[in-house]
Amino acid sequence: MILAGQRLTIPADLMAVRARDLPPADREALGDVYDDTGVALGRRTSRRSSIFVTGPLYALLEEFRTPATVVEAIARRAAGTDQAAERILDDSFSSLMRLREIGILMTEEEAAGTGPLYRPGELLTGRPVQRCLQSYEDGDVYVVEDGATGRAVVKLARRPGDAAARRGYRREAAALRLLGAAGVPVPAVLDRAADDDGHPLLVLEHVDGRRIDHRAARLRRASLPRLVRACATMVRTLALIHDRGLLHGDVHGGNYLLTDDDAVVAVDFRHASALTRPRGRHGVPRFMDPQWAQARLTGSPQPPNSAAAEQYSMAALVYFLITGEQHYERPITAEAVEAALARGELSEEFARRSSCELSEILAVLRRALAVDPDDRWPDVAAFSAAFTAASESVTDAPGEDRTDRVKRTGRWDAYLAPARTATQVPPSAAAGGAGTAMALLAASAVTADPLLLAWADLWSEEAAAPPAEGRLDPHGGAWHGRPGVLAARVMTACALDDRIARETAIKAYLREHDRHRDGGGPADLTHGLASLVLLDAHLVTLSGGDERLRHAGAEAAGALAGRIGDAASGVGLAHGMPGHLLAALAWQSVSPEPSAATAAEHLARISAAPRRWCRPGWEATWCNGAAGLTLLFLAASRALGEPAYLADAEAAMRIALAAEPRGLDLCCGAPGRAYALGRLAHATGETSWRGLAAAEHARAAGDLHRLGPHGLAKGRAGVHAVTEGQHDERFVLPLIDALPRSTP
């Protein structure tokens, strides 16, 4: 490939992640290639491998944002450094060639040709395009309007006259017609043709469903039995495909769509083949069988696809959907993944789970995941029958009435979607849309209603929309400022297991975090640095230990540690030293190197005279009273491993119960005391505290209409969440409380 003379640029969909932002496993996988100043590069619309480049090479690559020849780019780079152009050329030429080969560098004409070939509203085969689902270098997928069916899906090759794509579409159409005629749930074929420019295309029935691997994260939380039943339906669908004499050819979570009524539809049959004439293997490496991995490791020819290979891939996929984990020990590098698959050894976690309620399910999967194909189930039909029978063993937790919980979520009807709200909702976490999102998210963790998480996502997105900027206090901390709004986006993205949204949200949160982490502003738990530290602890836990969040939180916690004594005379969680301590203890529960001495010293002062740390007349409240101190001592008991603090928590609650609440919200009212009572009941096992919590909820219920609808601390949404979670020890509220348990 020639570089000289070509005007080159970088594509608009280029993604760059700096080395310091990569997960630890990825950094370690790079080995000697790793460079602290380096950058990982990839493209959203390309199936080609990503690449890691050094800092100097990325700086040179930046010169191509404006189209330039290699000579022009190097000359510009040399002018800005003390290096000679000849030295830069010698150091970078082979790397530039590689970047050109994989499409990171391209000509202006090539760059103009990236992205979807059709825009919304344009006609494709006479059908208006609604949106592009995906666009890669070899083909696009569109949703179009269709007069007969309402909507249709068009798979379009990007190269005119592409013979390979035409053959693939012909093969897929034949497989779908055969399966559809036999009653197998697959999309119907509507047309196979070419557009006006000669691009081969295939028009299919639109399936109103989502990838099963995208829906699994929510279903694991909302209803494990429902997810297991969906997996049984998916296995049965593959068995039906095999029964008609075909191999699917590409078994992974993106090729099985789950509809709202729990039907499963198999899609993407471009690699399908007859059982008697199998083609090569395709799929996601982590779901491939040991025979594929063994061939990769030894450099041997790949064995053809088989029913036994697809049985293994399906079992690996089912285990991942149900548990959220791989069936083998998590390796660090791609080569180690292949080695682990080749050995076929199941993880220790798989063995541990085999003694829980999933034991019958895992026994079925264990056989399907056997290293030797002869040791697996005789066929997928036998695998399906065994899995379906075992799925009956997975039920809701004893004594848990999920049906009743779904009925109770009628209290959330006012929060169906931001679009249904007539008045503008402020964005803040304390009294706005971000707080409503946090409340819905907290409730979704302990209810069977699958819509709560979806609504949380909508409200967090609405709160973070650009107009929100002018409606937030620039010095408002997590409660009234932008950090709380952006944290809500991180929380919902993590809960949905949406990796792209998660990455975008974390980056936005960290940019805002950088403005506050030096500790120069307020230090309190509602407006200042402590509110960030408390948020950081929750986000590290929810993200599974994201190292960037951990690093930012450690810096903020360090700054807070030096200021805990600043407000020694301040009282209450909201604005005084107790709030600083709650945040510090929350961080200690996720910090790998906790230091308990300072916290214990301050806690001893509060324990000796708890009334002195309450605002007179506000003893019943979370913000300035002993209800908040109850949560502080519960956090101390967990974080420091000292059961003695439970007695301090009970003593604080007795002070809180002797006073009158100051309102109806979590911050100042009876619901805040009810929340603390519920947490105390779970920590001590004393049913009397639970009875008092129920009485508090009943006391506040009749007057909730006087409270504004939105916000976690100041609105009805937060109160509804507490009512929803009062009987579940997993239930915990961000901004209000520390973590219920340490991060593994």
C-alpha cells in the first residue's frame, strides 16, 4: 500500500482511549507494548482489530485531522517539536503503513464513503428509511417503513455488485424460508434484490424485540425465573433449527431476540449450512468450543461447524446470560482465553454456583460444556429437554411475593416517562429528574417490575440534557449540582450493562469531578466534597470497580480526610462533621487500603454525646438529627468491622424517636427516619425496629400529595423508593446512605 503523495485523514468514527483510562486487565494484556502516554484506537463501524499506539505516534496521527500527505503531517509535527522530520519519518513509517491497512488512516474519498449509505427519509427499495441500525465497511442494516407490515429490515451490501454478499443473502433467504415454513421463529423474507446503484440487499420482516444478551442484565435483577425460561425457549429454538437439518452458523446473544411477550426469534443466518454439509465456524470467541480453540493454538485447520459445536456455544451463552460471567476463569489476554477454552476447565465460580438454586440448571450445562463432543448431550433436542425440565427448579425466593410487588409499583405511574410530564422538571438529584432516576433505580433492584429500570434510564437522560446546565447550582455538589446529574447517568448505564453509554457517562462524570476534587469548595455532604466521595463509593461499586472512578475517588477522599476537622462544631449529616465521616466510611468500604484510626477517633466523640451533634428541634431528621447519626454508626459497624457501633446506632435512633419530624421528605421528614429504622432492623435483626418503620410509612402516606413529585431527597420519588425497599436488606439509597457491603 502506497503512502507517498496520498492526502490522508482519520475517519469521523475513530475512538481513542488513553492508556491511563484502560481497564487494568487490558493494560496488563498489552505487556511490553504498553506505554503510559499511549492510546488505544478503534472504529465504531469497523470489524477490524483495534490497535495500541505510542503517545508520539498518536500526536502525529492528530496532524491528519486536517487532510494531509505524510510529508505535510510530519513537517507540521516536526515544527512543533525539537525532532527532525527525518527522525519522525524513520520512527513512524511502518506504523503509519499499518494504520493505513486497518482503516485508521484513509483517503478523503474513503472517509467521505464511511457511515450509512442512506439517511433517514431517503427511499431504499421504495421504502422510506427510518434509521440505520449498524454500518460496517462491508454492509449496512436499516429499519424502513413498509406498507404491508409497518416496518421492515434491510441488509445492504456496501459494494455494488458484491458477489459474496449476494451469495450470502441468497443462502440466508433460503434458510429463513425453510425454517419459517416449518414454524421455526425466524423473520420472514420479504424481498431479495439490489438498489438502484447495484448494491445487493435482503429485506426481512421487522422483529419487535431486543438482543437477549442486552435484556439479560435487567432480567437477572427483576426475575431470574423469567430469564431462565427465556433461555429455555432460546435453546429450544436452536433445537428446532437443527431438527430442520440446518446449522445456525453464528450462535451468540446478538442473534436471538427476546420480545416483550418472552418469545425468542433467531436472526442472522448468513453463515447457515446444512447439517450434512457444514461450513466453517463463526461466532464470538468466548463462546466457541475447545476444538475451535485447540486448532487456533496449534495452527491446525479449523474443523467445520457441527451440532455439537453449536450445543457448546449455546450452553456457554446460557451460562453467561444467567450469571453475567464466563464459564471459565477470566484470563487476561486473548491468547489466554483461547488456552482456557482449549483446556475446557470450568471456573471455580461455576463449581460454587452448583450448590445453589441453580444446581439442576448447571448440571445440564456442565454436560453440554464437556470438552469431548462425545460426552455432550446426544443432540440439542436432548439438551433442550433436559434444560427445560431443570428450569422448573428455579423459582422466586421463598416467601417473596413478586406479583404483589408489581402491583405496588402503581405508585410509579406518574413517572412513566419525561415526555408525559406537562411541566418542566428541574434536573437535580435532590429535587429533580436525576433524583427520580436514582429512586427508580434503587426500587428496580428490589422489585419484579421490569419497567422501573427503563424509566430510570429515561429520567437520567432527560436530566443530563444540555438545557439542564443553566438550572443547576455550579457549587451545588451532588445534591444540587451537575455531579449528581451525571452520576445518575453512570448508575443507570451500569445497571443496564450498556457499555457504550457507561463509557460516555463515566467520562462526563470524571470531567465534572475534576473541577471539585482539589477540595477547595465546601466540604459538606449535600453541597460539597463529601457528597462527591459518597457518590464515588457508590459508583465504584456499581461499575464493578472501574479504576478511573477508583482513582478519582481516592483523590477526593484524600482531600476530604484533611478537612474532616474543619467543621468540628458542625452538626448533622447534611452540613457537619458526621456527614464527612459517612462519606469517608463509604469510601473505606471500597478502598483497598483503609485507615480507620481517624474515623474511630471522631466517632468516639459523637458516640459520647450524640445529642450534641444534632440541631435542637431536628433530632428526628436525617439531615440534622439522630436519624442520620443512626446511619453513620451503621456505616461504621460495616466499614470498620466493629459490632459495638450497632449499640450506638440504636441509642441514636432512640433519640430520633423521641422527637417530631420536620416534614414529609427523606431529608427532614418521617420517611428519612423510616429509612434509618429499616436499615437498623436489617443490621440488628430486631423486628421491633421494623414495626416502627412500617408505622412511620403509614403515618406519612396520607400527606404525600403535599410533597413535590421529583427528587431523591426532597420529592415523592425518594419516599416511594423507601416504601418499595423497606423489607429488602439489599436496598440502599445513594446520596443518603453508605454502602450495604464492601465491593469484592
